[in-house]
Amino acid sequence: MSNFQKIQSCIKETEIPTDTQNSFLVLITRVDDAELQPLADLCDAEPESLPDIVDLYIAKFDAMQKGDMGAWNEIMDRQSKLLA
């Protein structure tokens, strides 16, 4: 099973809204499967953190698309606190 498939399976078990799940999965299809290993490991170790991780990924993508460095820095601060 690929890392993407592990993440997809894990995310389907959460209460994350289906449209958000789909948006997240589309985002990570752009990532090389080997680079998804840490996220797949997190799914196994701490599946309860997945909703926060999904929110961060989507927020980062939105900030990047808009070129909003203020939002990007806020997201990175949230991520640091979450993963500490």
C-alpha cells in the first residue's frame, strides 16, 4: 500500500467533511509518495491529529496561492505549536 493510500484510508475514518477530505487528497496527489511517509506515519501514530494537519495543509495552500506571507507565518506558528 502506498503512503497516499494509507493517508486516504486514514482520512476516510475521520469526521472531516467529505469536501475537505477531497480537497486535501487532491492537494497531496501533487506530492511524491516517498515525501508523504511522515504524514502516513502520523496517521498511524496519532490519527486524532489528522483534522488539524488537514486544516494546516489547506490553509498553507491557500496562503501560498494568494501570496499572503502574513497568513503563511501564522500558519507556520500554528504548525510549530501543534507538532511540538
